[in-house]
Amino acid sequence: MVPGSEEWMRGEGVEAVARTDYGTYLTLPVEADATSRTARDRKTGRRRLGSRLGWPVVRSLDEREIRSSFVNCSKGEVGRIRMPSGLGGIRWADLDYLGWTDPGAPLRSLLVVPRADGVTGLVLRRPEASGAKASAVRSTMCRVCLTEHGASGVALFVAPLAGAAGRRGNTVGEYLCADLACSLYLRGKRQPRMRLVRREETLTMEERIDRAMANLSSFVDRVTAG
């Protein structure tokens, strides 16, 4: 059997093959796969063939697809969202998700995350800057990519819950890279400011990306659960 063929993908322990716009997947019984948490989505037992061990890969998206993906805001707010500058020139191969701050509303940030059934968009709020300056010595860590920054490099983003719970004012929050550039930090294409010493890890880049997407997916799940 040829690796990657239909026969190979339907080998022992494989329940089904699913192909979507976001990748090709094997659906495996969770108990049949003894790989680590970073190698699969523990909830679905779904693994992607290719460079992303457990998650769909983001593809090029147009404005219509992006606007239709948001799940935790009104249609009116969706219509007021401004797209990231240079949308047509984004290097999608360097990204695991799309994140930006609305050019017309600096306290509103947006995430568009690839999922097994498409993309899910979240509207986030960031707190207004306080008058006191944060110490450049203190460091904080993004809870998604685990990049360590100077104090201003991480921000608490708050997301309204999807559905009725969000309309009642319920929210969840997470500490993320302030510029939402986890993908670039993970690939070494951007360096944290004010950090002269970096924490060393034994994980490969792909494993660190997979871990970050597991963390981000968990945050998306908390928002969409309502």
C-alpha cells in the first residue's frame, strides 16, 4: 500500500477518512492512539495528515469568509469590523490563525481560527491602557504560545460568550501576545521586545505550534460553549 493512499489511510485502527477545505483527517478511536496530547485533539481523536499534527491549517480567506465566521457578536458589529490592512498580501503559510486589532477601533481585536468544520471568528476586547507604566523588568507569558514577553507584550483579551450568555454580558478572558502574532513568535520570525534571555525547550517547532493550537482551541471552545 502507498502511504497516503485510500487503502493506506483505511488501515488498522482507522475508522474513517474525511477531507475538507482545511485538510485531510483520519478519524481514530482515542484509545487506539497512544501519542501525546500535542499530537491530537483529545476531544475528537482527530489527527491531520501533514505538517500540523492535530489541527487544520489556515488557508487564504477573503473578507466575506472572515465576516461570516464571527460567532460572538451581532450582525451590526460584524458590519463595522475593519479588515486587517494588506489582507490580500498576507503570508498565510506563516500563520496558524488570523489575528489583528481593528484599525478603526483599537480596543477591539479579532481572531479567526481554523477548525475541523471551517473557521470560527471571535471578537475580543482589550482593556484600556492605564496611566501607570508597567515595569520593563517584569515578564509575562502568552497562555497560547507560551512566549515570554516584557510586561507590555502580553494583554488580557476578553471575549463575550456566544449566544444568549454573551448578550447577558458574560465573558471569558485569556492572556495573549498583545500583537496576536503567536505564529510569528513560534517560527522565530518575530522576537519579543525587552527579552534578552529566552526559555529553551526540547519540543520541535511543529510540536510547539501544535501545543499552541491546542491552547487556542480550548479558548475558542470556552467562548462557543456559551
